[in-house]
Amino acid sequence: MREYVKKRKALKKGANIADFTNEQWEALKDKYRYCCFYCGNKPDRLEQDHVIPLSRGGDHTKSNIVPACPFCNNSKNNKTLEEYLSLVGCENAV
């Protein structure tokens, strides 16, 4: 169901869609050792975050999705990576 909701949201924003499967999501989380891309914490749950937000022209593709903890995902909102990192004072993070 989550896959469907993510694809539908991306379609509504006019983003390019690639078949981003649950298997790819699990592989991506494994690649980042189940840690948040932004803060490095290992939360109980990770969410898919679009590095370039859908609302700002980003795509719903593997190359634009990273795992994020709920706090970072919510606080990043529709900011670009650079905007978010400068806001939290981590210009050299990631």
C-alpha cells in the first residue's frame, strides 16, 4: 500500500516514476546500515525521503530517495539537501 501511495503522490506532482520496489527499499536501507542519511542515527523506523523534493521537481526514483528518520524527514520538509544541511549547521555532513 505504501508503494502505491508514494507513486500516486509522485504522479500528482508530475515526477518521473521508476519502479522503486520494496526489495530496492530494503537494499537501500541496508546500504546505509539502517541509519538516517542526514543525522546518522539508527531509528526504529526509516522513511523514504526525496533528496530533491517532489514539490521542487524531484523524481520518485532510486537515485533521489534516501532513508531518513521521521524527525529529519519531517524537519527537511520540501527543502533541498543544501538548504536543510545549512539550516541544521551540517554543511559538511553526508
